[in-house]
Amino acid sequence: MNTRDQQIVKYINKHFRELQDEVSQMNGFDDFVKGGPLTKAVKMDILQIGECINNLTDEGKVQLNAKDLRGIADVRNHIAHGYITIDDQIIWEVILVRLPELIKQINSIK
């Protein structure tokens, strides 16, 4: 992995750790949908992770699942642009299932 991608992966992991900390302070999905500062922080971390992934070099991206990359980009766009159609249940699944899987992939880049 080149130096640029290494720095980006560090930043992705930083935001993922922050997201995990924020989620651990919630009492599940019900707290998430209530909104508030923790929900906003979680969404911002997802947005930042999506931005970082978009900034990986082509060399770094080729080692990742294209479907997962498209998925995080879509979620990032929904959060960033405030689309009305965003479904909190989908974001919650991203938080609990999809992001941990993607982070494992990202950390396996050589």
C-alpha cells in the first residue's frame, strides 16, 4: 500500500473508532432515530469515512469490493445532501454490519 492510502486508512479507522464510541453511548436503534448530537456525530463519521474511501488511490480501491464502495458512497451522498428518502434503518444496518465488514477489507489492503 502506498503512503497516501496508508494515511487515508488511518483516518478511516479513526472515524470508525469514534463512530463505535458514539454508538456505544446509545441504547440501540431507538436512540439513533431520536436524533441529537450522537446521531449527528455518527452520520458525520459515516460521511467522513465515505469521503476517505473516495480519496483512496485506484490501486487501493481495486483491492476492495466495488459493491461495498458504491454502497458507502451512496450512504455518504444521502447524508451529505440530506435526501428525504434516507432510511434510518438502512443507516443502522450500515453501522452494525456493513461498515465493520468494509473496515476489515480496508485494513487488509497490502
